[in-house]
Amino acid sequence: MSNLSSNTSSNNQHLMHEVAPLAEARNPVLASCFTTDVSATVVRSFHYSSTRAGGVETSPSRQGKWAARTIITECERLCDGVMRQVFFGYGRKSAQASTMDVSLKTIAGGNGNSIIPSVGNHVDAFQKPHTPPTTPPSSPPKGVKSPVRRMMRRSSELQTRVAAYLEVFDYVGGSAFRGFVSEKGPLNKPERSLFLFFDKGVNGTELKSGLVALIDLATECFDCQDLVICLDRETDGLDSLVHNLGWVGLELATLKNWASQDLRDEVTTTHKLDREYFTSDKWLFLGMEL
């Protein structure tokens, strides 16, 4: 009896090894996505196949700080000035240059550090140093949220932030794309957008299957409400490519919707054509709702 059980198990294993390649042949992986969050500790992968139920298959997460840091570095390298200002808060001169140099100085005191504003580049050497309070401020009652924490949380919700970085490999078209997922709004239910960079080598490649995979990845894996393609302005036949991408619903866009309200107000006050301010000299933005 034991021999029969052993033989049956062996036959099943042999059958599984034979069936696996056939299943892969019937369900070829058309695209793969490797992503990491801002902590850069884990790389997750998603594999897209048009014949699988749901379209996307998730692989286990892998520890790989080096690979994660590489993905982040390469994605951030592609962001130009306006993108860095909108998503990271730096990278382009302020829309309205300040005539006063205001910096922050940190002075140790009590159990922590207190920050006070310092105006100008020079500090009076004979100025009396700031004396911190002898007793630390009382903590808010239990169950009552600190006003500072509420303000920081509110500020974070108003800013557009990067939640993940990714690389996508389209095996059908032979193309690779880098990008990131942005978040804006309440931290418990943010609005997400997938931004992907198309370099000038994409023209002439098969993009249809890749775009279908990107849309599925955006909706199923990242729960995005918008997809934005960043086309290199030096791409040959750019006008024709933009026209061809219209079949999927991609339209010309700017980054105004992702800019913070403070930045938009500042730009509107300084520049009459604020829509032009949120365009890029390097990238042409094409967006669509998902």
C-alpha cells in the first residue's frame, strides 16, 4: 500500500512538472512591475497576463535595500524642476522670490529642541540668547489630540506626496518604464495617481498591450484614480505619438491638479498664465481618469 502511495505521489509530481511549462505557455506574462515604498526596504513584484483571472498576479515581497534604492534613485532622477516642486517641495525657484532671508535656528533647551525664526544672514553677537522655559509645556489630556499633531496631519493631507516608486517591463513591446505613485487627500483614503515616464525611444514600439497592462496595474495593484504618461519632448514624431495615444483616452494635462493649494495661490498671484507654470520643459503630460 505504501508503494502505491509513493508511486502515486511521484507520478503527480512528475505531472506537475510537465503541466507547469504548458500553463506558462498558455498564460504568458506580458508585463512585470517591481515597486518599493519610500522606506526602500522591500521590493514587491506584480506580473500581468491577459489570460489570468484578474489579469495581475502578485509575487511575495523580497528584502532588497539595494534594489529598492536603485528604483527610487532612477525614478527621482527623471523628475525635473516643476515635478520636484509639486511632489517633493523643492527643485524650482519659488514663484515669488522673497526679499527677506528667513531661516530657522534650533536651540537646545529643556527635554527637546525649540525652533525659533531668525531673520537675515547675520546674527548679532551681543544679542541675548533665547532662554527656554524652565518647565516643559503640559501635555494635552489623555484622549485629546495635540493641536500640533492635528496641524501636521492636516498639512500632510493637503500636500501631494509620493507613496511608491516602480519599474515596469513590457515584454511584448520591449519597453521599460519608470514612475511613481502619488497620493493626495486624507491619509486613510487618499486619491492616488500613477505617473510613468516614456523616454524618446518608445516611438515605433508596440505600446497597445503595454498600456493595457499599465491601466490594469494602476487600478488593481495601486488603486489609482488617474494615469499620467510623461512623454519626452525630444521624441521623434511626438505629435503623431500623442495622437495615437488618444485612443485610450489620454489627453494633454498639467500638474496643477497635484500642486498644493498654497503653491497654486502663489503662482496665480505671480503669474497670469498659471497653467503654463505647471508644465515641463522636458516632459509632455498626458492624463486620463481610470
